[in-house]
Amino acid sequence: MPETESDAGGERAPSGADAPEVSPELLAALDRAAEASKQAPTDVAVQERLWRAAFALDRWFFLARGTDDEPTPFALRTDDGAVIFAFSTADRAHAAALGFGLSEDESSRMLAVPLPSAAAWVASYAEAGVEALVFDAPGNGAMAPLSNLAAMAVYISQNPAG
């Protein structure tokens, strides 16, 4: 069984104005990298730039499902299998949740998991049959197989110059 967000060092995330802010510069860099990624989906250097930007965040936000005592990240079954959704900001997570058809209450329940713990925590859900992580859907929508996620985090941390 994957560990909870408490075990991963996470916290229940406030939404909206109470959420920890991502610097506008970091968010702009992430959005530029995401746009470049859409234009060149097979370019390894472009994809690396996108994931470096995602891993440069202090934390990833997840929509919380389950009970308050044992929350789990929101996942959906797609043609590619089950996927977990992570977001750069609480506002993006909230907007996506509403787009997924969740109620306002459900859309406001979030987990904030610090990096690099977030990568290992999400990767642990492979044991439960989750195939991939989708980041900042629907705007970005970058997908990474869970089997690659922890290795990506290690690679980026050990090769910071990029």
C-alpha cells in the first residue's frame, strides 16, 4: 500500500489565496517549457526542460480523495491506464477538478507534497496499478510513466546544470 501524504511529508493544501505561492517567474518558465513540449513532443531536450521546470517547484498539488485520515491522490482511468494528476498550483488543481466534474467541495480538497518526496510518493502508486502521472492538465498535460518518475527526480537532482 502506498504511503500517505503525511508519510511523504505532505500537508493538506489550502486553495486559492491561502495556498503557498509559486513565483511568477518559475510559473512562467514552466508554462514556456510546457508550450515548447507541445510543439516538440519527441525532442528529449525539450521534454527534459519541462520536467526540470516541474521538479524546480517546492511542491506538487494533488486533488485529495478518500478519507481525511487516509487521503489518496485523484486518479482517472484513461486509454493508457490509470493516471494520477499533479499540479503546479492549488488554483490549477482546483480549476482542473471542476473541469473533471468534481463538486466545489471535492475540488477544494488538496494535498501539497514537497519535492522531491512527491515523485517517490506518486511512484509508489504503481503497486496499485497506476500507470502514469499527468502534470498540470488540461493546459500542460505532460505525462510521465510512474516507472520513470523517481529516476527522473534522481537524475535531475544529480545533474542540476541541465
